[in-house]
Amino acid sequence: AVKSSDYAEVIPNFMADLDGQRLFFLGTDKTAFGSRFGKNVYWNISALGNIDASYDIFSVYETRTQARINWIFDELKKDFDLTGTDTYRFDRTKAEWPADAAAADDLWRKRLKNDVISEILNAKNPAATADGVKTKPVITSEEIQNGKTAAEVKSPKNAAAIVASADQKSIEEAETAVRKRYERMLKNVGEIENSDVSEMFLSTIARLYDPHSSYFSAESYEDFGIQMKLRLVGIGAMLSVEDDYCVVKELVPGGPADLSKQLHPNDKIIAVAQPGAEPVDVIGMKLRKIVEMIRGNQDTQVHLILQPADAPDPTTRKEIVLTRDVVKIQSNRAHGAIFEVPDADGKTVPYGVLTLPGFYNSNDSDEGEAYTASKDVAALLARFQQANVKGVVLDLRHNGGGLLSEAIDLAGLFINKGPVVQVKDYQNHITIDSDENSGIAYSGPLAVLVDRFSASASEIVAGALQNYGRAIVIGDSSTHGKGTVQELREMREFIQQFARSPVKTGAAKLTIQKFYLPNGSSTQLKGVVPDIVLPSIDDYIPQLGEAKLDHALAWDEIPSSVFDGKPLDAKVLTPLREASHQRQASLEEFSYLKKNIDWFKTRQEQNLVSLNLDVRRKQKDEDDAFRKEMKTERDRLNKNDYAYEEVRLGPPPPPKIKATKKADDQNPGVDPDDDELSTDENEDYVKGDIDLREALRVLTDAVSLAKNPDFLASGTAPLTAQASKKG
């Protein structure tokens, strides 16, 4: 529970919301604000409704920002020494604010060096000029010493001159780009309105209670309503601003971003450009303005400059092009495929894979015949059984949830009546939501595939099937862990004079309930822990998962409901887990995966980056070489993919939106083919999907295990509805 004393956090948290990288405020500001406002925040809010502190703090932030950016403009006129041994901490979200003006100056000199180096390393190939005329590429002194450019360089003296000239040109261009960025930042700060300040301040207070509570100004509330209708989302992505960065929180299934496979949750959008126009830096920009730039007319394009979530180097940039479109719910439908998987005897056996992007109900849509997630899944299961599949994988990866009613109905396709989820409200009243349908659509072996992005309703389904012992859950070390329910309450409900007024009011999004599984365990914070854990980069991405969010509600338990089932017996789980662990230790594809994870972890742990241009170039070359090596290895491993045939319910989906391929030297640090989710033509199942292959192998093991005399005698095959019922 939040105490009045906890409101002392509001002031430093609000400062951090304004200045996420701890660059503009000073340590003395924090002390002064705490002394002036910290003790009275709760009283001012609860008794007086007074938020003057937010405007006073913002005024100081605005003054500090204007002064600092003018200082930057002067600093950029000076020469930068990029040959020293200085380092810069690129992630300062947990750092202290600089103690005084002198410390801030020192910090900013390092930051500017890092900005310049980042621009140089991520600049488009200087060998290609605007009019297409080719010139010599930038040559580093290290390359000349290693003899890499001997064909182009006639003498060391000339080589040095070329290096000096080329490097100087690239530095000057980088400085120009950096100046433009801070010019835009200055403009953005000047456009922040009082309603934006109050929204940020009140959201800071709301997040004391949990990370999903917030406040919407009247304008933001209207935008939120538009997004929820999914009719004006230009690229089909839900965005938020965190620490001055625009972060992709969620992709709308079936939207342009989802279909393109170029944009991923937790990617940061650094800049936005319209065709033929220069990119506009959006760091520090209001979310509403960023959304306005990304939205547009149907069938028009928008260019996004990204910092990929899985990029080990925070200076990595990637440009993608998306075609705006109205999100078609048809593209959100469940779909499947029948895979031919070799068994222990080397014969291929059919297994069904059922992919569910979200829990939907199209009854409110205008796209013809209504359909729901549970009905679509039931239809696909019927098709699978006609093909005599030996097992089914329910793929809930990247499924962020949806309608609770659909999650209950869908779980009911695999169990014979019973509780699916328990819901507790803020008054500790518990409601049990059950599947009331006694029929089972599919009773055969079942595996559920999850990842860190599986959240809310998908966690309920995975957890319930795990509770019943109906399926084996496979995937990342845990699911997301969002076990809470939010409700929007418009301010006119609480302020009498606005009750019937046409004046637009803001709204509060408040957490009102928590989810619990049939056995009483909450899905909050811990999520669902798979029976078989697979190695994953997702486990090392910062801020991914509920447990990494500030003020996340605690995990707890309530009494178990009464249900006919129990978790998998050790005689089933142990051999399946041991077989998987043996493959993880011996198969090449897991060795490949672990190399990528180790490399990513190493880069993530490097909190300090060098401010020496040659050192950074060398590291970039090493990273590029590693990525190309991994791509070659992945292409070779992809030949082991199982053959499959897609199964669809609706009309064929629109063609995938593909990234425009660029030569490596046009997009430094990014291999145009280096996408784990690359597909051929219009296929929905990616090449080299290691997790899916392993899930299919686990099912194959379960089918083989059923031939064991112990199971034959009992008549209960592992991972079947009969086994879960008898326990």
C-alpha cells in the first residue's frame, strides 16, 4: 500500500520523467525541490488539488535546457579530440544528476563526443554523394596500416592526407547533424504546454501505485480512444515515451508494423521522416506530436530511424520503411500449419501448430461475418484432426492478451469444464470464471509456446492449462507477468460541474483487479514459468517484463478453486525435460543461439563506451563481422527446418511489407538480411525458429513416451485431456 510518506518520491520521479538521462537538472536542483515541495506533495494533492510544484519544476527544466543547448551550440564550434581514453556512460537512467555546473559541463563534453562518434558510425556511406557520384570511402589509419586499402593508396603520405581529410569531413557532417538534433530538442521543449506538464505530474503520482496506472489529459484521452478503435493507427503500433525516448510498447496484430516484421516491441524510434524529406529527431518530443508524424493517409510511406531493442550497442541505428494502412482485423485471426516432424524411427509425422496473435471478437467490426478467437481455434483444431495430427503446439508468443471471455472459452477447448481464472478486486472480492462447456474440441497431446511478450490473457490460458496438467509449457524463463486489470474513469464522473458539460475532460487509468490461476497463484510479476525453459535473448533485454518495472504490484496467492486436474506428473515431465536439456547441450542450433545470447550479454554489460573514434570503429567492425558470421551459420541451420503446409480460415492475407534491401555500407552496423523473423514471400512461419522446432520435438518425445508400458497399462497418454483429468 502507498503511504503519504511515499509521495516524497514524486518530486525526483517527476524530475526523471522530464530529464530521463539525468543531463539537464543538477544535484542542487534535486535538493532544493525536495526541500521546497517534497514534504507537502501529499497534502497539496489530496486536500488542495494543488499541482503548482509541477509547473515550477518544469520552469527550471526549461531554463536549464535552453541554457545547456545554447552552450552546446558554442561547444560544437570547437575541435573535438576523438583520440583519447575517455569513456561515457550511455545509460544514465539510474545515475545521479551532476552535482554542479562544472560537473554538468564535463558530462556534456563527453556526451557530445559520443553524439559525434555515433553520427559518424551511423552515417550513410560517404562514398555515395547526393547526386549519385561515387567518391572514395572514409579510410581509417588502422586500415592503411593493415594494408586493407593498398589498391587505393599510393603512398603513406597521401594515405594520411586522405584519412585526415575524410575524417575531418565526417566529423564536420556529424557535428552539423548533432546541432540539428539539439535545435529540434529546443523547439520541442518550447512546445510543451501546461496540460502536458500536469499530465506527466499526475501520471507520476499514479505510478506510485503500480506501473500501469496513469493520467490522460483531455487531448491524450481522445487519442487513446482513437487508438483503441484501431482505425487510425497509421502503422499499427502502440507507443509510449520513456526517459525521453519513444518506445514501441506493442504491435497491433495484422497491422503494417506487424506484417513487415521490421519493428519489434521495445524498439526505440529515434527519428521520423516523410518520403523525400529529412528525418526529424523525436528524442524528447511529445508523444502526441510523434504519433501525428507517424500517422497519415492510407498507402503512404513513413521512414523510421530505430535503435533496435536487441542492439548490443546503443548507438546502432536502423532505418525501416512502412506503408500506412488501416488495421485489418482479418489479419489478426488465428492461423495454423501442419508440420512434418521426424520421429524416433526417422519417419515424418504430422503435427499441428496453431498461432494466436490475440484474443479477439469481431462482433463490433464492419468487416462482414463475425468471428472470435475461440471459434477460429476450434475450426483449426478440426482441420488438424482431419489431417490426423499426432500433437498440437499452441503458439502464444508475442500474444499481449485481449478479451478475457475469449481466453476462458479458448482454454475450454482443451479441458472438460472447470475454473480458468480467478479475479480479485480492490475490496478482496474473488470471482471465479469457468469454462461451462463440457465438450473438448481437442484431447490429444498439447504444448504451449510462450515468451516474455506473452501477457495478460495469454498468461491465463498457459497457466490454466499448466494447472490442469493438460499441456506442457515451453519458452522463455517466464512470461511477461502482467496479472492486473485497468479501468478508465473520466474526470467528469468525479467533478460535478463537468458532469453534463460539453467540455472535454481528462481520465485516469487505474488498476482495479488482479488475475489468479485456478490453483490460486497470481500471474502478476512472476508470470507463468514454463515447464521447459529455452535460452532466450529476451531474458536479457532491459525493462522487459513486469518484474523490471518500478512499483509493480507484488505476487501473491489466494485459495485454490476446485478443479479436476493437477500439474504434470514427474514421470511425464522429468523425461521430457531431460531430453530437451540434452538437445540444448548438443544441437548446433542451440550452440548458435547461445553464441548470440553471450555476445548480446557482453555488449549489454558494457555500460561505458569509448570516446576514441578508432576504438569505436574497431568494435563496430567486430560486431559487423560477428553478425555476418551468425547469419551464415543461421542460413546453414535453416536447412534443417521441417516442411509444413499452412492452414487458413479466411482469405489469403495481404502481401508482407518488406524492408527495402540496402547494401551493408548504406546502413552501417545493420545487415539488411540479419532479421531473425525474415520470411519468404507470404509465409507466416519464419525460418530458423529454434523454439518452435524444439516444441515440436518435445511433443514427439511425449508421443513416444506414451508407448511406455506404464502409460499403455493406465490408458492415459501424456499431455492428453484424459491424462489431465485422471492426474
